[in-house]
Amino acid sequence: MPINVAIIGCARIAQIHAKAILQIPELSFKAVWSRTSESARKFAEEFGVKAYSSIPEMIQAENIRMAIVCNAHPYHADVSIQAMEAGAHVLIEKPLASTLQDCDLIIEAARKTGRKAGVISQRRWYQPIVRMKKAIDEGKIGIPMLGTIQMLGWRDQAYYESDAWRGSWKMEGGGVLVNQSPHQLDLLQWLMGDIDEVFGYWSNINHPYIEVEDTAIAIVRFKNGGLGNILVSNSQKPGIYGKVHIHGSNGATVGAQPEGGAMFIAGKTTIAEPPRLDLWTVPGEEHLIDEWNKTDSDEFYSVDSMTWYFKQQLEDFKNAILNNCQPLVTAEEGRKTVELFTAIYRSQRDGKPVKFPLKPEIERGDMDGRIN
């Protein structure tokens, strides 16, 4: 029997999820919810599903077992908890939430209800990233001791004006750290391991018409003694690349460029270039990089790259439901990304390194240093 699926929130990314759902035979797309009835109605008409104004009613009436959350970041906790309490497992668009408090509310609701909660991080399924993870897990670079991520992208004024929630602390929750770089932050901690301490800064370089940051940098110390460097920005026109490099204790390096050229914008652009390996110095394997890149590029062009990687993660989450096991990217994994960007905000506010683990600052009311 197929798993009935609903989408919560009609942001542009919801279109990609809807198309990915339709490619998986074991999933049956049934319903959509939005805070705005008109947007839910239009979305429902486009995909032949039913629109609802109540999440619990939708979950129960359509026997929804899997809900994909696609609304604005600061509202993930509310709708996710409603869905889980009504009986659905939830797969939440990145980031899990904009604050640690909301992350913990989601995780606690999953524990109490026995529902599964996961976070979208489809770049873990990019073939170059898969190759990197496999090499690290097999000990081919020794211990991962130095990790770097760079994301040099661009967002123009039209992008921020395209939705009312973009560019504000209250509605978006943050800038490049919260919206554009969670994928890279996730890959860094996934490949390097648990974090011990972070020192960072953020700034708004050339977007005076928004409240939030467009650039951030940080130094990371990992619990295994390794070091990391983060540079993420929306200020390089028209967008250059995104890279993740991991250097090991034996001197070997594995590295990829998941993004090349202008950055992908859901609902407006396509992925500019196929992901590729750009560094590989594992002894005896140096000569394989060109062969692997050709294989990976051929695969990229043989599929619908806009939905393919989302489909892989939806398949993983579906299997977790059917087999009663954990998905690859759990809510706890998603919290690690929020913890990392929260540490950068707090570090600038406090002018010092931030030790892990981090707890919510419920009483301060300054969004971890994002607002005065």
C-alpha cells in the first residue's frame, strides 16, 4: 500500500518536492496545506490534490503518513509538531529551524509521538560527496584534520523582493547562514565530525535593503583535534562556486565543488553545473578523478537534476518509515547545522569563541545576537 504524502507550505521549493513525489511509486501525493488558502488552492489544482486549511484535519482525513514541510524557517516547529501529533512523519526543508529552541521542540515532539523527523540535505546524495564520504569512512585520508567550505554566491534585490518573508530576521530567521549555506555547513560537520568550538563573524557587505547578513566567516575546532574554516557569502556577482575540501592526517585530500557558477534558486533557476570532484590526492587514486567526473557528469545529464537528488532523499525517508529505522538525515543531524550557525551569531555578539554543545537562550530575546 502506498504511503500517503502531504506538503505543508507552498514555497517555491514545494514544487520540486511535488514533482519528486510523483516519481516514486510507493508514494501517493494527496494533499497540501498553506497559511494562505489561495496559494493552497492553486497548488492543489496544479498537482491534482486536495487543499486544506487545517493540518490535523488534512493528516487524519487523507491518512497522511509522510508530510514534507516547506514553509518559512521560523514556522517549521509549529507545523511540524501539528503534523506529528496528528500522526504523520515529517521531512523538513533545510534548515530544521532558525533557532535551537524550535529545533528542540521538534525533536521532543518526535520522541513523544514516536514519529520520525528528518531534514532535507540532498547534497549528501551528490555522487562526488558520496565518494568523499566513502573514502573518509574507509580511512583513506587517515583522520580528517582540516575541513574548509567556501560558498561564493549572489542574491539580487529582485530575489529578496520575490517573497515577503525574505531578508528579515523575523520572517527568514537569518541570511546566508540560515538560508543558503545550511547544505555546506551540514557537509562540513558530516565529513569532519563533532564540533568543539567556533569563532566567527558576519556582515552585510552589499545588500543595504535587507536586515540579515550576506556574508559570514568562522574558524572551527573539532572534537578530534581537527580544524575548519567557513566562508559563505551572497555578495559575489553573479556567483562563483561552492566547495568542500577535507584534508587528512596522512596528507591526502578529498574535495568537491558541489556548486559551480550562479547559485541555484528554487523555482527560478536550474543547477548551473554538475557537481564534481576538484581535489583527490588519495595515494594510488589520483589518476581516477577525471574518470569519476566523467561518470558523475554523464549521470547528472541523464536525469532530471532538479528533482533527482530530492528523490533520493525522499526514497531514504520512505524506507525509514517502511522499515522502522532512522533516515540518513535525522532531526538531530539537522540541529547540528542550526547549532553551527547559532554559534557564529553568538560569537560575534560576545566577541569570543563559543563552546559546544549549545543550549537555547530562551530568556535573552535577541535571536542569539542576530537582533538588538
